[in-house]
Amino acid sequence: MTNAANSTELERDARLISAHDHDIRPSDIAIGVIIGRTSEFFDFFVYALASVLVFPKLMFPFTDPLTGTLYSFGLFALAFIARPFGTLLFMWIDREHGRGVKLTIALFLLGGSTMALAFLPGYAQIGAASIALLALFRIGQGVALGGAWDGLPTLLSLNAPPEKRGWYSMIPQLGAPLGLMVALALFAFFLAMLSPEDFLSWGWRYPFFVAFAINVVALFARLRLVATPEFERLFENRELQPAPAFETLRLEWRTILLGAFAPLASFALFHLVTVFPLSWVSLFTGEPPLRFLIIELVGSVVFVVAILASGLIADRVGRRSVLGVSAALIAVYSGFAPQLLGAGGIGETIYMIVGFALLGLAFGQSSGTVNGNFPTYRRYTGAAIVANSAWFLGAGFAPLVALFLASRFGLWSVGAYLLSGALCTLVALGINKEWAAALHPSDRAADSTAVSR
């Protein structure tokens, strides 16, 4: 029997705040979703930036900078491997103890794993144990991210007006650029204020301290929505209940496969404009990382604007059209853009600005592209599996693969790698014709039927 999520003090406080309001408004859900996703992506990007600026020197001083960065990116991928296991574990906790317990444990594990990195000794202090601890905390982040899936994006979509489904679908994606901005600003501040020695010794640790506080705020914002009667009604109606994962995989594998491949263009580009270019510029151009972080900050603003634009455009022409056209543009971009990283400051800026603009258009509509195809009972679990699979296939190994290819074959090979992701998206969209029809404005009724099925 599935328990209601009512077993933590934080949730009881959230329930008191929400008790006066028996209806859940899309705007309320949107705020909770944005706060929650921003906290997750902040933890994600703090680690990602440190995997370029800190960990190669701190954890792998016994090898050359390129090899050390490749090792660091290998540890970076561990979170994406661990994420599905976190989903399985925390869905069991969800069924047995309620969503409040699940979210509380998951977000404290996420914030705790991130904050623990702030106390991590380097290789010079404890040797290989420092690498093992780094891997352990990274796995903890991945397990927590898998467990932090709360169904709020699904709830937002279910409560969105039919004529604004594209707009509300892009709202959860705003967490990525917002989390990136905060992480970039913190690292840029400490790089600007400290000497390289002080930054590597202690300055880099402060952004990891911030993570815990941000996660506590995000936890309360999400519990406030989980505690509302409307959320419980959807939970009791099985629209937001976890179904057995292996049963969902067995019965819904076609939808899961399409859902995993549909957003690959944006997910591959995601790390090729956020993590990989910082590593390339730091290793091969000799430019100070602070300058590139500022370029990336400007790009993240473009990222926000492009995500907002994707919602407006999708409500006019359909989400599939936005995804298809943006994937085609990413394919064109892959043919020339990576080489710009070797063309000096102007080339780097063009690469980043154009890349973030395309990423925003594609990423803004990449969330839950096939979730309406799942039956009600398996939608919550199916959406979680799709998200995990897409991140694993499209993003988990992208920095590692891109840096390896670029260092061995040149920047053109990064374009070929990105092109493969764009082609996967186009093929998946072409196959899923039923979903394409359901998302076109001329057939909104079909979409509504699919979502309520």
C-alpha cells in the first residue's frame, strides 16, 4: 500500500502553509519547479566547473594536465551511471514511506555530497584515497539526483492550459541556466579575488558550501507543493505514483527508447557549450579561465532568453517543430562551430553565444517529450526512466568523449560527435509520428487525451 507523503517536520510545516489553498495553480508549481531544478543544476555545475579548474591539479598531480582532465571527466560521468540506481532506490522509499521522506533524504544527500567535497583533501595529503572519496561523493550526487525526481514537471504539464503547454514545458528547463549562472558567478568571483595558489588551496571550496543551503530552500519549496491536497489527489489517482520500474521497462520500452533519443541533440550540445570548451581553452590556448567564465556567463543569459523563446514558439508551431528545427540547426552548427574554439577570442565568443542560443531553443522543449504516451499508472516512473536514459546517453560522457576526440583528432571531430546527437533527435522525431500529431496546435485535443489517458 502506498503511503501519503506526510512524515517529515518540514512537510508538516509546508502543509500548514498550503492548507488554505485547495487548488494548485500552475504558477505555484512553476515556482517550486524552478527552485528545485535550479538547486539541482547548481550542484551539478559546481562539480562540473571544479572538474576542469580544480580536480585535475588537486587529485591528479602525478600526470599531465590533459590526462588529469580526462580522468576528472571520467569521475564526472559516475553520477550519470549512478542516477538510475538512485531512482530505483528512492522509488522504493516513495512507495514504502511517502514522498516527503523520499525528497528529504534525496535532497539532503545531494546537498551533503556536494558540501562534503568542500572538505576533500588533495592527492598530496592522502594519496589515492582522495580520488576514491571524490568518486564516492560524485556517486552520492548521482544517486541523489535520481532520487530527487518528484513528479513536479509532470504535475506542471498536467495543470497547464492546453494552449500554453509549450510555455509550461520549458519552465523546468530554466533551472539549468539559473544554476549555471550562480555557479559561474561564484567561481569567477574567487578566481578574480584570489591568487591561483589561494584559489586552488581553499577558494574553490566555498561554492560547495553554498550548495547545502540552496538545497534546504529547494526542499521546502518542493514539499510545500507535495503537501497540497491537489497533489495528493493526483497521487491517489495513480497519476503521480511510482509503478514497478522493471515492469515499466518491459511494457513501455518503445516509448522509453524514443524518449531517450529525442532530446539527444540538446543534451549533447549541453556539455559542449558548458564544460568541454572551458577544458579546451584552459588546456590548449593558455588563456586565463576567468575570461572564459565571463563569456560563459553572458552565454547563460542568452540561454535563458532562448528557453523563454522556445516556449512562445512551441505554442505557435508545436513542440515537435521546435525540436526538429533546432536539431537541424544544431547539425548545421556542428559543421563549423567547434573549429571556432581555436580561432581566438572572437571565435570563442561566437561559438558560445550561438551555441547557447541553439541549446536554449532545443533544451527548452526537450523535457517530457513523450510522457503523454505513457499510461497514467506508469507515467511517473516512465518519465523518470526517460530522463535518466537521455542524460546518460546524451550528456554523461560528452565532456570526456569530446576532449578525447579533440585532443587526438582535432576540433572537427567534436562537430562529428555533436552531429550524431542531432541525427538521433531527427530520427526519433520522425519515428514517433503519433506523438508528433498529438503535439501540433491543430490537434490539441489529441494531446489532452494522451495526457489524461
